[in-house]
Amino acid sequence: MYDQYFSKEELSRLPLFQPDGARQSEWQTLVAQVRALKEQGVPPADPRAQQLSRDWMAMLERDTAGDAGVAQRLNDMMRNEPAMQQQSGITPDLTQYVAAAFGAVKQALYAKYLDADEMRHLRNNAGKDADQWPALIAAVRREMDAGTAPADPAVQALARQWFALFRNFAGDRPETRDKIRRAHENEPLLMSGTWMSEAMLDFIRASAASLRAA
């Protein structure tokens, strides 16, 4: 089943696919804890659910070696394959619960920087482009790994797409976008679970600068 979603090279190098009893036990424990909260009717915004979602996203990013493309395909496999859901206990509704809890974590951080109207826009738009980000982040990482220059047209096209998605999320007001950038600078947790890195952001900024210069 894994071979349908991942290359042999990916399976050989990614932590998630290596035999590791301690890692498997860690995931089993976390899945059971999340399921227990959900079955008890604990809302995603509850601090207990938020903490478990933070642990979940940190472990997922770690065990996919920070590869957004792999994480996306892993999610596809978990969603499409009932046998994997039964084996892992990770069902679509459980994943949705974790996503909602982690969204609450991030919204609480953004609320420290944004006013009520800005937060309303953020809540209304935060998940609209969720399916586009992983593929974009994976594409940027491939260009970085290949040593492509930020000014290369292929990278510039990715930068345009990146900032278009960012504007959809942040809105059209420059002051709001500045606040969100400041939040990201001051709140490292906002980068957790994004599969982005500071090096990647610098790469995209450099590409955007080359567009402006042109």
C-alpha cells in the first residue's frame, strides 16, 4: 500500500517508515489520547486538545523529515485507505479534530497582533487554500534542493503563487500583512506544522525581490 503513494527512495529515508517500536508506541499513545478527548465531547479549543494537537503536528513534521509533499500523500493515504485507518486508528474525523485544535492554537497567537475585524477575515479564510499549500511548499523545496537561483523564472512563478495565497489569507491591507509577518517573527509556534523553514522563507523573499527588481 505504501508503494502506491511513495517512491522506494522516500520509504528508505523517511523516519516514519523505518522500524521503530518507540515511535510506533508514541503515535499509538497520542492517537488514543486524542480519540479519548473527542469521544468525551471535549471541544477542539480546549487547552488539552490544543496541547495534543501541538504534539501531533510536531511529530508529524519530524517523522516526514519536514517534507510537505510526503505529508500530503500520507494524509491522502490515511483518508483513502480504510485498512490504514483501522491499523493506525487515524480516521478522517480524528484528523479533522486535530486540525481544528491546532487552528485554535494558532488563532490565539494571531489574536495577540490582530484586531477583531482582521481576526474575522483570518478565521473566514484560514482553511480555504489548505489543499494548495503542501504542493507549493514541496515544489519550493525541490527547487532549493536542486540549487535553483531565486531569480529563476520557475522559482519566480512559485513566489507569485506563494504571495497570492498569502494575500488570500491575510487580506489586502498592507498593515494587516505586516502584523501577520510580525506575529511569525515573534511566535515560533506559528511555523510548527507548516513544513516551512526560515531558509525557505528567505528563498521566497529573495525571489520576490528579483521580481520587483525586474
